Amino acid sequence: MNGNLKGRRGSNLIESARRSRLRKQAECEELQARVEALSNENHSLSDELRRLSEECGNLTSENNSIKDELTRFFGPEAVSKLDTQLQTQTRKGDS
């Protein structure tokens, strides 16, 4: 009986170790999939940030050109007044 008990206990330990390895393997595969998904998301977000930064630069350049043109036609006081009005509207919109 003692030999049979040791045999079953050994089999149980082997089976338990096998299940543990399978759980760890499944967890590792799940983590690898998550890393890949996050890497893809990071790449997409980096592309979007690059595109938005370029667009922001283009809009800033266009805005500066428009301000220069307004200054030539109406003088620096008109541009300053316009800037003040825009800042006031922006503050009201943030509230």
C-alpha cells in the first residue's frame, strides 16, 4: 500500500507540475500578445503625433503669414486688438 501511495503521489506531483507549466506558458503567450498590441498602438500614436505636430507647424506658419498681412494692411494695433479679443473669447470658452 505504501508503494501504491507513493506512486499516486508522484503521479499527482507530475500532473500538477505539468498544469503549472501549461498555465505559465499560457500566461506568457497572453503577455506576448499584449506586448504586440501595445507596440502597435504605440506606433499608431507616434504616427498620429508626428502628423499632428506637422499640421500644428503648418497652421502656425499660416497664422503668422496672415498676421503679417494684417499688420501691413491695418497696422500693428489692429493685430494686437484682434489678439486681445481672441484671448478673451478663448477664456470664455474654457469656463
